Amino acid sequence: MHVTRSASAEKAASSSDRDSTFSVLYVGKHHVPGPRGSLTLVDDAIAQIRKNQSKKKRSRDAFSTDCTLTVNPKWIRLADAKSEEIYVQKAISSVPFCSPATSHHDCLGIVCEDVKDGHFSCYVLKTPPPGSPGLVLDAMKNAFQSNYEAFSQSTVCDSCPMSHLHSLCVQIKDLSVERAQSVISQAIQALPESEYSWVQEKFEKHKDTDCKEQNIVMISLLRNVCEKQQQTHVHPENAQAANLNGSSPQAEESRMSIPRRLTR
């Protein structure tokens, strides 16, 4: 993916309330089975897009469109650089996954959810020199972080499962792949028995992959667990109010099921 970044975009990356804008080539989109992806998701999407292009007997370049990608803490937008036609505009909350391609070092993919039908698509972008996918991914990371912090101020408490997951991701950010796997494994081991067994079952088919991809899979599975726990989680202040009228067994079970090691 080719990305050219303006001076104003450089400043935007350091300011959470401003836009980061990139000049990119829109290669195409490919429907994917779910919100999370493996290390090869973007490469697989590129292969399928090129396969579809070859059927139409047009050159690959003919399908690439000069676009402007705008990223901020609330949404992303991909628009035609000339006509300003909008190809994609999604809330950050509808972007569950983004990753660089492994075999195409100038490309990256952004997975977005279609809230109308619940389907997911991987939008493949190419960054022209002197840009790189890393610049876009850094802007996306900053947007995710700012969006989470804004959300957590009003809706997330310290004991929330999603708060624990966020703490885990921060904890492993600068660790080696091997050390990160050890920390993630401890968090999985701290899960209640039924959820631990579910994670182990789902992870079984990924045991032969490399350590980095295993970490991606484990974090994805932990996210699924925490998202389900979050749905029944009761904030402490709400639990105290409930206790005045009699304790709720479901609320107590929800609090007890939180994987405590996530914040260690």
C-alpha cells in the first residue's frame, strides 16, 4: 500500500482529536468470514481480488483508485481523491481488525463490519512511496486507543472484562513474542473452566502455527470471551445498589468469572 503523508497528517498522529489523512490506492475489497483475521488474511484477500480482476481481463492497475484515507478517533473514511465519492465510511467501533500484508509490503487491509447485514469485508489499500502501511496502522492504533479511552470514561469500570483485556494488550505491547505468549497463556489459565475449555478447543487447530500467529489467535479468543462476559457484567456501583434489594446470583457469578490475571 502506498501512503503519502502530509505535514498536517504528521501533526494529527500526535493529536487524538484531529484527523490523520493519507494518500492511498484502493485495491479492492473481499468478504471475510468474521471480524478477526490471521496473519495471511490480507494476502488471501489480495489473491482473491486479483483473481476476480483477471476474470474481467483488465490490468491490475486499472482497478486501483487514487483515494484519500482519513482516520480519527470516531471514524474512518475512504474517498476518491478526485471525485470525492465515498467508498467507505465507518465508525471506529465497526473496525475490528487491521493488519499489514505479509507478502505485499506496501499493502494493508482494514476489516469493517456492515451493520445492516452483519457481514465483514477486508478493504485492501496500497501505499505509494515514501509512505508505508506502518504509518496508517499507527494512526489506526491511536484512533482505537483514543476511542477506547473516551468510551471507558463513561461506560467501563476497572473490573470490566474489556478493561482487563485492554490492560493485557497494553502489558504485552513491548514484550518479545515469546514473553507475550507466556503472559497471554496465564490470562487464559485464569479463565473459568468452561471458558478455558472453549478457548483450548478453538486454539487446537492453530498449535502448528508460529508463535506470533498463535498470540493473535489467543488474543482474539480472549476478546470473544471478554465480550460475552461484558454483556452480563455488573458495575460495582450497580451491584451495591442491587445488594440493597437482595444480591443477584447472576451478577455475583459474572463478577467472579472475570479473569483476574489479565491485569497482572
